[in-house]
Amino acid sequence: MNPAKTLSEHRQYLYEIIKLKLFFVYRWQKEHPDEAFSNILRQRVDIIRKTDINKEGLNPVKSYFDVPEWLSLETETKALFKRFFNDPETFETRAFELFKPTLDARCERDFLDRSALRGYQCGFLRYNTSISAEFPDMLIFHIANAKTPDSFFDYPDYMRECFLKLLHVAEEVFNVPNIGTGTWLNSVPKWLVLFPKEWTENLQPPQTDVSWHFGFWGQFITARGTFNDKYGKFLRETGQMPFYPRITKCSTQAMREKLNEKHFGFLDKASRQNYSTSR
């Protein structure tokens, strides 16, 4: 079992993820000059959620984009972008200095916050409480690592139990024949092996219009909740996310058959090695 993350490690995670997001903001604005800077800072990264401006948990009800403290930071960050238009390293350094005090002010509260998992009805899986008009035949679910500091991938029986609960809800509560999700994990072999063949066959093209949520940014967090240096380096070197979200689905019947497989959740040795050395 991995050791639990310390407060010091959490502070370092906050620093590194905010620096990476500021790097992303700079690069995205350079590549999309017609997009409002404020939209990039609000809708493509979630910096505000990690600041003391956010008086709630990780998933606040309010946006806080209209409070003076945020508007001031937004204005100053935009001014730095213009000032250091051709100097991304200085922009990132100076912009981080702006945000650091409010990150520090929230750090311990953020470290102790467990509210993000409260809505997860099936262990590490959370399903929408209504069926989407866009996907009327599908129960949409979301994923979180409820086994931190370990990974839920290390607990095949636990994963099986969680999926069985999800299938029951899909069939008995919502009366839909499919389950589905859109996540960066749908680009990862270790995740895809959990599902029947039709899950891979139904994969939609990668979504590259980056948004603020964990469907994109969750890949930069390790199982322990620390910063994923490897993936952060990949984004900095290439300008691309290591993995992009893809939407897909499978039938509840096919998923039940998959869950009944003796070796559900396990990669063979070659596949596990390939995963560990991949991006």
C-alpha cells in the first residue's frame, strides 16, 4: 500500500498543476488569439477552484468569477500575458506569483477536503441522476480514484462490485440498455481492457477542445494525489495532452459478461509492461 500524501506534497501538487495550467493558458492564447483571455482562464483550466476565492469544496455551486479578488487576478494575469507575449517562462513565473498567496491560503483546507467523493454512489463510479436527451439510451457515469493513495486498478474485485452496482441502476432504475462515459481514460489501454469489445468499437474521435474538468486534467494527478511529472513534461514538450477524452458506450449485457470473466481487471505481463512505459 502506498503512503498517504502529506500536506507538503499536496502544496507541491497545487504549485505544479497551477504552473502547468498557466503554461497551457499562455500557449492556448497564442494559438487562439481571437479567444477571450478570460474565457481561457475560466473555462479551459480550473485554477479558481484551487484558490481561497473558492469558499466551497472542490466542486463549488457558485462560480466566483464575479468577485473582486478573482477579477483583479484575471486582469493582472492578462496584463502579464501582454507584457511577456514573447517570454512564456517569465509569464508563467510572474503569473504564478500572483496566484501563490491564495493557493497557500486554501492549501490545508484543500488537502482535507473529501467532498468530491460524496456524490459517488457506486464506489469509484458516479452516475448522472437523469438521462441525457443527447444520449437517451445510456446511463452516463464518471470516475474518481476512491482508493487513494492506491489506484482502483489494483483492486479488480472492488471494480467488479462497483460496475455491478452501476449496471443494476442502469437496468432497474433508469431502464436503459447501455452505460457510457467520456474521459481521458478511454485512451488508456489499462482502462479499455476492463470493457467488452463493443466499448472499443464505439469509441468516438478524441475531444481536443480542452475544458477545465478532470475529463481532461485528471491525468496530471497520480493515484496518491500528487503531480504527474511525466505527463506534465509531455504537455510542456509537445503542447498536447498525453491523452484526450473519448466518448463511448457498451450494453449492460455485454458488460455483465465481461465482469464474469475470471481475469477481469488484469493485463497480461506484456500489456502491463507496455502500459507502464507508455506516455
